[in-house]
Amino acid sequence: MKSFLPFLIIGVSTGAVYALAAMGLVVTYTTSGIFNFAHGAVGMFAAYIFYTLRVDVGIPTGLAAAVAILLVAPAIGVLIDRVLLQRFVGGSASSSIVVSLGLLVALQGTAVAIYGGETRSVAPLFPTSTFEVGGVRVGYDQVIVVAIALAAALGLSLFFRRTQLGLKTQAVVGDRALTGLVGVDARAVTTFSWMLGSAFAALSGVLFAPFVGLDSILLTLLVVQAFGAAVIGGLRNLTLANAGAYGVGIAAALSTKWVATVPSLRGLPSSIPFLVLFLVLVASPKGRFTEVGDSAGSAARRSVGTNRFPWRALAVLTAAALVVPSLLSPAKLLTASATVVFVLMFASLGLLVGLSRQVSLCHAVFAVFGATTLSHLQSAGVPYVLALVLAGLAVVPVGALIAIPAIRLSGLFLALATFGFGVLAESLLFNSAAVFGSDGVAFVARPSPFQNDRAFYYFAVAVVIVGLIVIEAVRVTRLGRILRAMADSPVALQSIRVNPIASRVMVFCLSAFLAAVSGGLLGSLIRSMNLASFGFFQSLIWLTVLVAAGASSLGGAVLAAVLLVTGPAVFTSPSFTEWQPVAFGLGAMVLAQAPNGLVGYLKPPPLADFAARSRWRLAASRHRARLAPRLEEAL
């Protein structure tokens, strides 16, 4: 038992910080019905503000922490509630998810643009001296962190039970409409809850910073690890969320002792919270996880779609792609190739996000598996074209695995499940030899007829056009109509005895296949891939740029690829590259409820509509011309 005691102590102190973050999540979700995916980013950004005030400005530690936790974080909470989310009240679940993800990307990108990407060390907040318990040294800083978490949990419990504002908050959670009838300002209560939840996120970030340093992605993910604890509590129960947080922290700490003898599982400790998140969502009884307010069906966006196959658009796109090499230098041809491949990547993601309104946050995982599987098949002597198809087919079971929560869950909880799977895959699977090999690098060779950049560009265009034809064929067939109906009104679809399960599985499998093929093409383009080539965070950026561009049409996929790939190649300023993710995040927040992103606003009116308006104006002018002589006589 003595050998486990150090890990238990570490687990309890880590679980205490998870508990603080989980409590903030529960508070905001239960009052507003909106899950804040940017919770970790708020904590990360507050930690950077604390560091700036403490180190650069020279403010004492206590005052710097108070400003970051009690002033900056609540201000961010007010901004989230009043500016970003107020216009989404009663809207679809996917809209609020995209808004919070856009905020996550924007905050993380802002931190990198201002402070840089390197990790900064943070001096301890509390005394680092130790005392002995059972032969194990325990730090005073660990004890203080646990005491803060326990005091916060007790204070929050007393707040909800003993104070007038706490009772009003519980009333808003129970029945928002009824509380308004008795004079309670539900809007003000929700704003206070966002302020309180953001303060808890900031407290978590500030407490984590001395242990892991200032790193925008790492700090965000550490606070995000509280998602699993919050889900254990059903996003509603503070007691269960606290218990889950300590359980997750202890399990992760104990796993470090076990994996010390199993190097291939070195990513397991950091994966435990996301493994818990995924398993709890998938294994829980159907119906346990229902969204607060369940507003998805009341004001969901109507899906943008058409029953006509876009032959003209595909023909124009193909012709333009074939002409591009003659207009570009060889140095720019690689950028053009990557842009073409990302058109297929975004179109495959649009099958989920745009067509069926299912938010998937693990698309980069499909791309990585496709590229690495292609590498392994080539090493086994399989011809390139066959290996590319087989690599896509090999990822189809992964898409089917992700479709399991899609069958049981929808909206927020499906996004959470795919989020957990994405982080789990990167932390645990990517480190194994089965993915990137024992050296951590996957080499992908181009087929012999397409070794030079120009020939491979034309090959990529051919593959992408075939993939786009398949996607557009799905949109205009019965499967596409079912998916659009499922997005618009699942209840109405079931009322006519159409089972959406097969459709959901099929669209996830097709999306995974095409994303894997795209990943294989990208691997062939850059010839080698490692763990840093496509991190999990890329999935979030891809989603935000696709939503900003337009997730429901081919034009949106093309625009998204141009914005993501071509933009940095044309505008080579470091500032443009640094602030590009921020622009994507802001764009997703602004355009989350637009019918089809920027493309929806840029699309000209149909010629038929223009002709009809012209005929009306012409008829009106003729009528006025006929009446003019009579008016002159009357006057």
C-alpha cells in the first residue's frame, strides 16, 4: 500500500483541480443549457493574464490571481453569455456547440499570437516545502490545492441552499419559464452563472499553471479533462461531478505506476479522463443524457440542400483545377495540390456537419489513420492505388465505432463523445507502433507514374473529383433526403416509420472513408508524417473554418480549403499566420446560425428569380407609362 500512496496523493491533488473545473461546467450548463467547450480555453487565457500581471507588470501574486479569477474571467463570462450566446437561445444544439468551439479556437489562437507557442515556466503559488505522511513526502502546495477545492465545493453547496440568489438559480434550472412568471430575472441569473463558471475555470487554470507551465494547448486540454467528471454527474449533479473528478485524477495517477513497465501505453494516464468521457456516454442507458431545454428541435436551422446534381459546378471546378498548373510556378503547385485535397477533406466533414447536422470533432483522426495505414500497406508491397482504397476501407470500422454514440446520442453529447475519442486516439493510439511505427514517422511514397509534383497534382484532382461526385450523389439520393430530414425534425422522421440508424452509420462510415483517402493523399504530398503533422486540435480548426465558409454545399468546401491552405501561402506575413485561427474562430461564432456560412451570403440569386423580378419591374413601368397620359389630363 505504501508504494501506491505517492500516486494517490498526486491523484487527489490533480482531481481537486478537475473538480473545480467540473463544477464550473455544471453551473453554466444547468442554467443556460449550453455546454461550454471553451471552458478550458477560458482557464488557459486567465492563466496567461495572471502570468502577465505577476511577471511583466510586477503585481503581487495574490492580487494578480484575484484580478485574473475575479475580474477577467467573470468579464469573459458576461461576454460569452450576453454577446455570443444570447442570440442562440432557442436555437439548434449544433449552433451553440460551434459557437463555443469557435471561442475555444479564438482564445487559444489569441494566446499563441500574443505570447508565442513556447512553454513558459510559472513560479509556484504556494510553499513547496513538504511533510511526511506514512513515509511519503506530501507538499504543502498539494494540501492547499485540495483545501481550496473542498472549500469551493462546500461554498457552492451552501450558496445554492442558503442564499436567495442560489435558490433563484436552482429555480431557473428547474423551470425557466415559470420563474419568469414570479418575477425572477432568469437572464440575470444565467449571466451570473456564466460569471461564476468562468471564475472556476480561471481558478483551475491558475492552479495548474505552476505544475505544467504556460502552454496554450496543454493548459486548455488539462482543464478540458474535467469534461469526463462533469459527464459522470450528468452535467447536472455537483456531488457526482466532484466524486468523478477525484476518481479520474486518482485513476490517472495510479496508471502512471502501471505503465512505467509498459512503454507502449505511456499515453494512458493523460487518456484516462477522455476514456471515461467516451465510455460513460456510450455505455449509459439510452435517454440518460438529454439536453437541458432540448431546444434542438424547436428552432433548428433548416438544412440547405437541393435535389439536383451540381453538374455545372463540378464541371467548372474540374476545368479550373486542370488549368491551374499552367498558371503557377512549381513552388506554388504543392500549395495547389494541398488545397485540392482539402476540398475533399472538408466535403467529407460537410456530410456530417452540413448535411445531417451531426457535430464530429475527430475528423483529423480519420486522416491520420488513412495516411499511416497507406504507409504500412506500401511497406507490405501493395500497389499505391489499391493501398489508398484499402487504407480508406480500413478506417470505415473506426467510422462505424463513432457511429455508435451517434445512434444513442445527438447534439451536444455526440460532440462530446467524438471529442473524447479524438483526444483518446491522439494520446494513446498515435504513440503506438501500429500507427506511426516504432520510429514515430510514417513514410508515404508516391506512385511511380506520379512522382513529380505536376503529375501527382492531376492524380489528386482525379481522386478528389471522384470523391465529390460520390458526396453529391449522396446529397440528391434518398440517403441525403433522410439525413436532411433527420437534421430538421428527427421526431417527424420517426413518425413516418423511417429508422435513421442505418443512415447515421452509413454517413459516418462514408465520411471516415473519404477523410482517410484525403489523409493518404496529404501524406503522399508531404511524403512523411509524424505525431505533430495532424494533432487533435486540427479537428476543431477544420470545423470552425468549414462552418465559417459554409458546411452545406460544395462551394463551402472549396472556400474553406482556400481559406485554410491558400491564404497562408499567398499572405506570407507571420502575423497573418498567427492570427488566422483567431479569424476562423470568430467567423464560426458569427456565422454559426447562417444558412450556409459565407457562401450563403456570397451566392448570387438564381437567374429565375432575377428574371421574375425583372418582368415585374418591366410590367410595372409599362403600367405607369400607360397611366401617365390620363394623369396629365386629370391634372
